[in-house]
Amino acid sequence: TFGGEVVFFASCVMQRTEKILSNASKRKRESVVKNASLFSCLTGLRYSDILQLTWEDMVPAVNGNEYDIRIKTQKTEKELTLPLSTDALKLCGDQGSGRIFQGLSRSAIDHPLKHWLHRAGIKKKVTFHSFRHTFAVLQIAAGASIYIVSRMLGHKCVATTERYVDLVDSIKREAIGNIQLNMKVEFSENIK
């Protein structure tokens, strides 16, 4: 929720995400959860959309060298076409038929995620939806336009996406104190 603190893995978003997910075992079930989680970080898709994602939703991009995802979102029933990065495509595994993240379910996510958080030493409440927040914050922090991020998230209006701008501004405010010159500064009379 945005009334309080939004969990998006603090100021080192991807580092913490990688730390959490590095605790995933090599078991197939956890591997599917890990890949789906990272896929959400790279695409901004909701759990419900990733759960329903099929190979038929992957279509060649206009340039012919890349792929797009073409879906109708579960929550808003809005049709989206999203470019797919090479890393996101790799997380899908070998192309097949049917659902991409086979074996993914709500019950398959909760236990491993809690276990990974514990092993990573993270005490904040994190849900699968936090990966969607991660995508939005990283995109805005990297300089993507709020309008583009809004479209990629499938928000009905840009105002919904503006919340992430405030988060990025607060990260900047926190980060400014990270560099300190341990020196005494004398002010001239012209500076007050």
C-alpha cells in the first residue's frame, strides 16, 4: 500500500532482490518462483498476469529481432503490448506451449519467498507484488518517463504512477548524505 512505506527493497533495489533470490535453491519449484519474480522485476507484470502468461502471448517485435508480450491484463482487462528484454526472455526458458511459468501458484510463492527473505536477513514485509514496485522504481530512477512507465504498468492514469516519483525523490534525499567530507568548513561573510 502507498499509505505507509512501500516495499521495493530500499535504496539498493536490485542488489537486495538478487540477495533474496540468490538464496533460492536449485529445486525446480523454487526455480520457477525465482524466474517469475525476476521476470516481474524486468517487466512490471502482476502475479495474476505472469500466472496466465503463455507462449502464445510472446510475439515477434516489429524489428523481427526481439519479442513483445501481448496480453489482456487480469485486473484491468486492458490490452498491453510490452517489449521484452533479452534477460526477461531468458527467464522464460526454452520455448514450448501453454503456460510459461508452469508450476507457479500462490502457495508455491509464499513459503520460498519467506524463506529467502529470512536467509537474506531482510525483515520487511515483501510480497510478489513488491517486484512490480521494484520495476517501476528502477525505471523512474533510470530516467524513464513517467508516462512510459505508466503505460508499461497498464495504469489507467499517470496519477497512479506518480507515487513512484515521490519514492525516487526520497531515495535521492537519503542518498545525498552518503558522501561526507570530514572537514571543517568555514563560511565567508557573503554566505549565510
